[in-house]
Amino acid sequence: MRGEFDDTLHWPFQGELKLSVIHPNIPEDSISEIIFSKKETTAFDKPRLPRNPKGIGYPEFCPLSKLFSGAYLHNDILVCKILAKAY
């Protein structure tokens, strides 16, 4: 998505994204995966529209059954964390 600091960033984004689902009671049971950027993927280009039509996904990041059976939801809240590290 576009942001107010897009003109100060280097494009395309080169680095890694760490996606995490945080367990509310047992931090070591949190689920994390790392995605590395690829120059040839337009999802990492500077957004020209309010929302980039090309995205990236992780369809096998975590089965929904694990989220529901593993107590990741607390008071109907699922905590997700995304860390971006540019190279």
C-alpha cells in the first residue's frame, strides 16, 4: 500500500519480511516464517495505486485448525506481527 514516506525509500524493496502469529500465553509457541524479496516480483515495487494489485502470499503459513485449537485466539483477537528488514 502507498504510504507517506514512499518517496524516501529505495525501490524495489530488497530484504526480508518476517511474518508471525503471536501466541498470547506461550511466546515460544508463536508461529513465524520469513519471506525474501525478489527483484523480479512486482509486489516489491513502489506502489503506484493506493493498493498494489500484485501481492505476495503464503498459502501454507499455518492451518486454520492450528490457530483455533492452539489457543492463538484470545477474546476474539489474533495478534500478528510483521517485521521488514531492508538490505
